Amino acid sequence: WLLGSFEAAAQKHLIQFENLTIDDGLAQSTITGIQQDKQGFMWFATAEGLHRYDGYQFKIFKNEKNNSASLPENYISAFAIDDKDRIWTGTNSGKLAYLSKTTNTFVNIVLKGKSGLNTYPVSAIYCYKKERVWVGLEGGGMMIIDAPGKNSNNTALLEGYHINRITHNRTGTWICTDKGMFEIDEISLTMVPHPDLTELESIAVSDIFPDGNNRFYISTLGEGLFQWKQGNSLEKIQIPKMRGSRHLQFILKDRKGVYWLGTMGGGLIRWENESFHTYQNNPLVGESIIGDDVRTGFMDDQGNLWFGTISGISKFDRNI
């Protein structure tokens, strides 16, 4: 078992966040995803539309009645940017579309399962190689879409599972679900067996971070943080007991080798050299993190860290 020590945010660990809220132009404060495009714009998925941010102001894309080329629904539950810089959006009602930045219009992609059109909320999107889009559903498993917008071919996997995250390392694609995590062979689209991971079959895995040398860090919703090296058993990383420390929503590693963990109601955890530090909202301090339900994290091309909460966005300039 690994044991990390907990320290209060001493002077050297104090952070001044730059916060963005409805007062700064957000249409809604619940942030469900953060990405950056090739032009350097930041993109934020929210419960009330897709936001593009240029560092000064927002451009907001919303559903427009009787306009099939607009965002199909305002509640964006998942999104991603592919290598062609298309902005993929999945919605709470199960719709999938991408924004073509050349025309500023959305192209709808039909998600069809065995029983007809998909109605499961889209919970994860991952774009990787060869016009392939991996779409995770909340309770409906996963669909893999080849050649989207052309002669799309949908492949269904892990039916009935709630897909939380889809990521990739040099060996394959990894799927985090409400019943453990799985590796998918990208050629055969079959599951790669990992007997070491059977312990996770009753645990909701929220995120996985491949850290090289076949080592992974695994965050869960209810059981905290694990370390796993392929061929070895799972190892629990002991985070000191604090509000939200067992309910982790993502793992982010910055350029300085520090890990950041978003919690469900306990704020943001910084993990460095086996020590843990927590950052929580203080209504009396304007530079504290904007909210304690930290749902998503992202590092931009300058090394800045962006955190999405249900209360808005917090940015940490990692270069200061």
C-alpha cells in the first residue's frame, strides 16, 4: 500500500486562480468538458451550449429552432476535438454532431443501436486515427463510428455499461466504466483480457492515466485512487481522509510532473512527491477555486491548467 502525507496548503502551495463565471459571459456555469483547438482557442462544453474563448470573450453556439445546422441540443455531456480540428459534441439526449469550423455549422451523425436511434446520454467521446470516433454512452455501452459523415459504420461494444472515459496508450484503447476498466484491441475491436483488473469489476472507474512503463493511475467514484502495473496486482494509493477524496472525477498530470485530481464536492487535490494538498472554494477569497465539484481538467499548449466545475471555470497559470 502506498501512503501519501497530507499537508494544508502552506505558503509555497498557495494558488491564485483566475475564475470565469456567468458574470464573465458563460451562458451556464456547469462545465462538462475543456479542450483547445489548433488555433489556440479554448473550448468549453456546458449545460447551456458550446463556448469558444479567445482569452477575452466567449462565442457561444446553441441550438436554434428550425435550424438543423445548429447545435442539436444545448446540454453537452461530452466533447472532443479530432486531428482535423472538428469539434465533436455529444448531448444529454443521445445526439452526436461535429462543428465544421470552415462553415460554423454542425453536422449531425446518426447513432443507431439494435433497437433504433440512440437515446442514451453521450458520456464520453474519443477521436483517434483513421476517421474513427469512439462514443461512450450512459448505460448503453460504446459505439465506434468509422468514416463519420460518409458511409458510417457503427460497431457496438460493452452494451449495458456506463462509459465514463475513453483514452489511449501505445498498447491500445482503454475504457473506464461503471464496472471496471477494459482494454480494446484497435484492430480486432475485441477486449484484451487483464486478470489483474478483476478487482475493479464492481467499482466505477472515472479515469485512467497511462504513466509509462506499463504503469497506470486509476481514479474511481467511491474507492479513491489506485496504481496498476501490467502483470501485477492493483495497489491502493492512500489519500488522507477528506471530503470527496474517495470520489475522484479525473486525473491530470502537468509538465512539472504534478498530478491533479478533481473530486466530487471536495475541491481540487494536488499530488506531488507522495504529498497531497487540497484547494477548496472560499467565498471570501476571489482567487480561490471557483467550486468544489471539480468535474474536468485540461492543460493547454502553454502549460496552463484549466478546471471545470459546476460553478464555472478556474485557470491556474502554471508558468508563474
